[in-house]
Amino acid sequence: MCHHFNQFDHPEQNLSLLYDPDCIGFDLESLTLNDAGQNIQLHVSRKENYRYDASSVGFDRSHIGIERLPKEYQIQNDSVLDKNRMPELQRLAPEADCKYHELFEELDAAEEKERRRIWSMLLDSRNTGKRISAKIIDNKLHIFTETYNYDMPELGEYYLMDYCDGVYSFSVSDVSRFMTLYLSREKYLQYYGEYSELNTQQYTSVEEIAAHEKDYAEKGYSEHKLITRHRMNAFQRMQNEIDDLRRKLKRGKAQIRSRDLFGFGEYEMKFVAAFKIIELYKAKTEFRCEELETLRWEGMCVGYYMRSKKRAEFRLSDGRIVKLNRNDLYNGYELGLITIEEIGQFLLKYGKLSIRACMKQTS
């Protein structure tokens, strides 16, 4: 088995996906067997299988941070080729009857064990090294970074800095807290359960850190001056890293998420992506998508709609109405907003779906 946390060619273009448990790729070895002289491969998959399938999309939704694909069982018969000279592939829901059911259960158990191991690794910044990201939380831009105090590991200290509304909040804790900001509360509960914050110290300036030096001495730390210096240096270093990412975000050199994941690098895929963004935000009814067509491209069949409204109207939870077009959905996606509600609330607050509009009000 293998996994990778930086699964993108340009990680700073997809900050919100780098450590998302749903987006971490790993390869689980398939099970190969000989059944009555035929070579059979069994797979448990959560990846999009769009080759020669007109009902699916031409990119892997499991890596774009909107939804986690349902699990499916795949039976690949390498001894039988279809009309396209590809091995025969049978795709089944886990609850379907299958003579290989017990073998699939073994693969299931191995996959679940590996996923939980990776989720555990993601939770602790000691396993990933220094981490930095950006996120819109309650319509405000947060830029945050965390590292472990490797210089004095006997202290067991994690340093977390969260920048929002012009304030640099620096905290020292005995547990890693990066993922509590990185994931939504619902998603954090799903993967890690309730979070309990223990022994956390908060500062907003190096002066505050220096002012608390006597506290370290009272706790019996003989190296209280060294502890103070480490924390002050960490504050300044992390502040500089956040400022650097702020500049990159403002200039478009970094993004929370990139629309390029939809295949905009290929001309033909633009037609598909234009409708798949509507599908991902579950807005086909509002945009009145009609006439599903099939595009054959590089050996694939991908579905897209011939017609839809240019703009659609949505009622938000507070009763306000917002009108959105497809580009608004792309802009919302790039901001890391995962629901129409979030996109609408952001647009009504700032008048524009751009990170610069958000930064202008909070800088």
C-alpha cells in the first residue's frame, strides 16, 4: 500500500484538499485469483471509473473536495475482452450478491485499516511536518499554520498561528490542532470525534510571550529563557509564512482550490466541466439542465447537458434571494465554499466571489 499527502502538481493551488481525508489517494493492492482458468482481479474502489461509461464524468470527483464517492466492488476478468479490447469489468454495489463476497470483505477490512492509519497520521502535524492553509470560516478568511517544537521535544509543544481580521493568534498546546481549523466541525466529528483542548496558551504578540516568561519559571522549567526565545522565534517565523501566503493568495499565486481540477487544460473538457459544476452543487433543477449528450474524447465517453439557464435563483436560509451563474459556482469552488448557501452568503456580504474582496475588508 502507498499514500501521498501532496497529490497535486501545484500544492499551493489546492490548499484545502492537501490534508482532506476524503482526498488522500492511496493504492490498495487488488486480489488476483484463477477461477476456472480465467484470470480475475478483485478491487474495492472509490474512484471514478469513466472509461467507456456515458453516465459518468471525465474527472475523478473523489479528489475535488465536494463529495466522497460511494464504495463499489469491481471484478475485472483479464481473460475476457470487451468490444474495445479492454478487460471485462463488472461493477457492483457492496450489498449486491456475489460469489466473491468473502474475498471482498477481506479487501474491505484491509482498506478500512489503511484509511484509519492515514487519518491518524493526518491528525498530528508531527507526521506531516509544518503545515499551512487558508479557509473561509463564517465568511471570514483564516490563514493558519502549525508546527511541532522539534528543538525541545521533551516539552511536547505544538505551535499554531491563526490569522483573521488582522490579528495573529498564536497558541501553544500539547496536542495538534491544525485539523480542527482545516476541517468543518461536522467532518472533524466524522473522522476524529469530539475535540478536547487541554493546556493551551494564547498570545497575539511576541511581547505577550515575553511577558509570560516568569510563568515558565514558576512551573519549574529551568530553561525558561530558552523556551521564551523558541516561542518568540516561532511567532515571528509563522507570521512571516502567513504574510507570504497572504500575498500569494492576493496575487493568485496560491488558491484554496483550483478550477483546473475540472479539466480546463483540455479544450473539449470545458463543455463537460460547465455542467459538472452545476451537478456537483446539486443545482441541476434550478439551472434547468436538459438533453444529456455524450462526448467521446480520448477513448472516454463523458456526459454533459446541451442546454441550461445562464443564471439560477436560490433562496438562502435567512430568506434572502441570490442569483448565481456557472462562473459564480466556479468562483465559490475556488474559495473552498462547498454549498450554495455558503456561496450565496459570501456573495451578499462582499458583493463579489473573490478572495481579494474578502481580504480588502479584513486587511
